[in-house]
Amino acid sequence: MKNLEITLALILLGSALFIAVEPNENEKDLFQVSSVETVDGDTIDVKGEINTTVRLVGVDTPEVTGENSPREFNLTDTERNRNCLRKWGREASSFTKDFTSSGEVTLITDSSAGKRGSYGRLLAYVETDSGQLGRKLLEKGYARVYESEFRQLQRYRNIQSTAREQGKGLWSCS
């Protein structure tokens, strides 16, 4: 009888080792979500595999409700530039809302950027069938590169440089 108990215990222990355990957020790099609400151009609230607020990695869009500092965008600090940035902040928010309107979104974290930002928001690239949201915001001139550590930094700088040279979006403010 004792051998049977030991055998059963070993079988149960072995089985427990093969049970798939759902990894926690700190162990995952990819999340699928199906419900998205736009907070502003660079921030969304998501529900699905994870329920949280997401801050786009590597981009910063002008504020819609708060004050904009034109100097953050390498612009002269004038009322005209503050108003211009607010306009492009609204455009960025509208674009983000349209871009994520299908609700089917993939979030990809970047180990170089870390999992959470200073406000506790998940830092992630946001992708849909239409591409990567951060890149699209930069291409249209709706955002600037947020200078921090992340894998796509140089690529983002190149995209921003092209948009700036072409005077797209917020780069038309100066």
C-alpha cells in the first residue's frame, strides 16, 4: 500500500509540473486585447487578455486638455504654437481612436523600455492589421519621438526627421 501511495504522489507531482500556468504580466511580452478606449493620442485603455492603461513606447503626442510646452517639441514658446500643438493633439487623438476602432489590438512590450512607466501605465507598441500605431503617428507628424531607451529609437528618429522636413502635422507649427 505504501508503494502505491508513493507512486500516486509521484504521478501527481509530475502532472503538476506539466500544468500550464498563466504567466503574469512581468513575464509576457505580447498581449491580445479586443476592447480599446482612446485616452489621447499616445495613451489607450484596454480590456481583454489584460485590463490596463497603455502608454505607447517611444512617442509623445501634444496634449488635448492640458497645457503644451512648445519647447518639448523644439518650437518657440508662443501662444500660436501652443494652440497649434493643441490642434495636432486633437488630430492625434482622433487618429488613435480610428486606428484602434476595430478593437483587435496586439500590445508588444519592449524590454529596453521596461514594463511600466512612471505613471504606472503599461509601456507597449500597439499594432493592428494597419501597422504599428507609434510609427504611423510619427509619419503623419502627430507625435514626436519620446527620447528614452527602446529598441526602435533610431528608426523612430528617422521617421520623425522625414515628417519634420516635410512640415507634416505638428511640424507645421513653427
